Amino acid sequence: MARLVGEAPVPTWRSFAVSAPWSVTRSNAFRPLALTGLALTSIAGYAAFHPLAPAALVGQTAPITLLTTALWVPYALACWLLLACPAPLARGWRRLEWAVLAGGALIFRALLLPIPPLLSRDAYRYLWDANLTAHGLSPYLHGPAWPGYDALRDPRFYTRIPWSNVPTIYPPGAQFLYRLAYAIAPHNVWMIKGEMTILDLLAGVALVALLVRRRQDPRRAFIYLWAPLPIVEFALNGHVDAAAVALITAALWANTTRFRGSRALVGILIAAATLVKLYPIALVLALGRRRDWGLAAALAATLALGYAPYWHEGFAALGFLDTYLTQVHINYGGALLALRWLGGLLNVNIIAVQAAGMAGAAASVAVVVWLRPRGSDSPLPPGEGLGVRSPDSPLLARSGAGGEDPFPSSVSSVVHPPPLRLGPLGAAAVLIVIWLAFSPHIFPWYAAALLPFCAATLAVARHVVAALALGAWLLTGLLPLTYIAYVSDSYAWLYPAMYLVTAVLTLALIARAWPRLAAWRASPWRASLPALTARDARTSRSPLADQPLPDDVPTRRA
């Protein structure tokens, strides 16, 4: 590719590999063959769910839970290969690698689809809600145990419906998805599972599109698609959170586009995600801009349209949300659990603890809003605000000549966010973390929303962004263990232990990387790189990775 006059020669993958931590010798065959071995190991693990299913159906879920956690080991090794090892240059090996990654994502899910839900019975509640909607009844008025519903109870599924004494909590968008699956195959839990699996795969497609828009290696999407958490929670348990993750990821992608009506599309996608799970409404604070009337109008119109069939029910259309928010159980979010422990030491009642949690969440959201720039121009460039940039980003001309992989390595693609500034992706990630930290209930499938952000920000490098992403990623691996604690109170210690391990590791990594964050402004090569936009040219805030550049990386000529 031709270069602009006066620009430095285009660096190749060799310019970056020498500075990559834990780098290995480049070989076309190494990474594809290693990923193949890990895929076969994972296939054997997911196939082992079948002989364990009968015991899990009668309440012995510990083996399934431990197996899910064990599957995190080959998955973590696959992530390390994608992040730390050079990609193959030969076209044939690249195609093999893509085939292994995509085939593994499909096979893992296909192995779990024939098994009934084992770890959660929520899919049976979805069937009940769809049954009521199909008969012209509202699921927001009465629970399945209401005597007036005697004729509608299917004896095959009724005993498995959770929370049978309260109305549903799922918003109208989720009800639409249940009704759609019911219309195709009534009283069929496998149709629910299949629908959620399709939405889970669509989340992966949206993540690929987002990564391409951010000029990152699209193979990072398999950090999400190979993760045991969404595979088990969506393909096995059939949770509706798959739709929320897909819509959130699509909204993040739409926020990077500039076509006519793109802002309205962002509003529609945020509203649709809110109609499936309520928390995505907070993403308006991350993706909205000043005078963003298109987003606001589309958001309001979509929400009004979604709740229109239930407008006559008033606040009853929220179901048992008030009960959900005030319940006291062991599965608090990490911050709320710490407040509850502190309240116990000070003899403070639970209502005061929950009020303190709400105040803490509000204060955290206010900090995010303060750190989020509100310009009416385009959002922060891809590398700013919890961003990761590939070596072929706008800061450096794209290579790829001579058949080289256009995304040669993700090792040195980390970009430091400027201090006290959050881009759209970073603000969205922090808002979801706040919701998880202060939620009155944390279930494993809630954390699946973190994985798309981890796919965009994980890196084998010493810096604060990588530490935060690693902490969130580790949490998604530990959360399945809490199924044991939720069944038996004798294992309630798993919740604080899980939060403590994640927090200690994250803080240790941040402490290790903090001097590097403080020194990014003093880097002698930072000012030599071309700015992304006129705004960046004025502020000189477009740094590359915080790790030292090798001597053979050229700089821009004066």
C-alpha cells in the first residue's frame, strides 16, 4: 500500500512481536494446531454433560457446576493463544484457524442443546408466561399458583416453574421472545433454548462487527464465543439474557457508525435491550451525546411501543420487581455484600444497608457521567477510553502486503486511555460493573454481559485497562461455582470468597501497572505519532501502548 509523502515506512508484525510479553516463535502451524487441541478437549468436556444430566435433574448439580468451571481451563489457554501468540501468515493456516474457532463455538453449543435445563429452571417460567400471553392473559397480574389458572397448568412443566406464587418480572420485550418461541413450538423448552442460542451467536456476530469497526482483530470475538459461561447459561439453561447481550453489543457497534439514522438505531437497540432486561437503560449515559435528539426520540418511542399492550395495568406491568429489589439473600453484588457485612458489624438494619447501596450506585453513576465527555461530535476514537488497538490502526498505516495477516497479533495492541476520561465503550463497561456490584441478586448469567467488553480490552500487558478487564473476565469464570452456594447455605462463603479473590487479583495487577500509567505522558516517542483527529492534534492525547517500543519501529519524520 502506498504511503503518504513524508511518512515513515509501514511497520510489520516483526516490529511489534519483539516487545510482546510472553511472545513465542512465529510458526504458521502452532496456533491453529494448539487451538484445535483445546477445541477437542472442550468438546469432550461438553459431551460429559450428557451422563451427568440425570443426577442434575434430581438436584445433584455440583458435578455439572465443577465441570463448567473446569472447562474454563482450556478456554483460558485458548484466550492466551489469541492474545499472546502471533497469528499465522499463510492463508491456508489462517483459514484453518477460523474454521476451528467458528466450528468450536457451534459444536460446543450443539452438544448442550438436547439436554434439558439443569442448573436453572427459568426457561420453564418463560414457557408459562408465553402460555398466558397465548391465551390473552397478562403475566404481570398473578403468579402460576393462582387458582384461576388451574386449567392452564401443564403437569409436565408446572412443578418446575420457579416463583410460582408471584407474577413475572420479565419486561415486554422478553415476553415477545417467549411468545415467538411458543408460536413455533408450544410447551417446548427446547425451542426456548434454541432461540436463546441463536441470539447468543448473533451477539458474537455483532461483536465481530464491533471489533472490525474499532480496527481490532475480529478473532477476539471468540473470547466471548468460546467462554463456558454463555455456552452453559444460554445453550443449556436457555436464559433470556442472551437477547440483552446481543442487543447491547449491537448498540455498541451502531454507536461507532455514521450513516443516516445511526443515532436513532442506537436508541432503538438500547430500548430493545431495556425491554428484555431493565438495566441496559443506563447505557444512555455511556452512548448518548449532547443534543442527541435522534437517540432520545427513538428510545422513548420504542419503550412506549413495547409497554403499550400493558399500559392499562400501570405499575403492575413491573411484575414483582419491588419484591426482587428488597429480597435479602446470600447472592448480593460485591459492593452491596460488603455494605451488608459492615452493617452487621454496626448493627444497622437491612433497609439502611439497601439505601446505602442505592446511594453508592447513584454516586458511582455520577462519577461515570462526570468522566464521560459530552461533545456533540463523534465519540472518542477506538483507542481511547478502555480501548485496544491493533497495529494496523489509524495511528499506523495498515500492512498486509505480500499476503500477511491484516491482524498479525493482538499482543502489543493495548492503548492507554487518557487519565480521567471514559470513552463510550469504557463508560458502558463501568456502568454494567456498577449494576453487578450493587445488584441485590447476582446470578452467573448476569455476568455474560461483561464478556464482549473483555473481548475488546483483554491484553497480555501490564497496564490498568488490562487489569480491570482481567478482573471482570476472571469473575465470569468463578461465578458458576455460586450454584453450589445458592442451593446450600453451608457454601454461602463462596460469594465473598469469589469477590475477594477477584478484587485482590485486580488490585494487585493495577498496583503493578500504576507506575506505567503515571509515566505515559513522559514517553519520548508519544509526540512523534500522528494524531487521529483535529481534537487529538490540539490536545496531543493519542498515545499508543504503554510498553516500550522496540528500536526498529520507525517514527514520523519532522
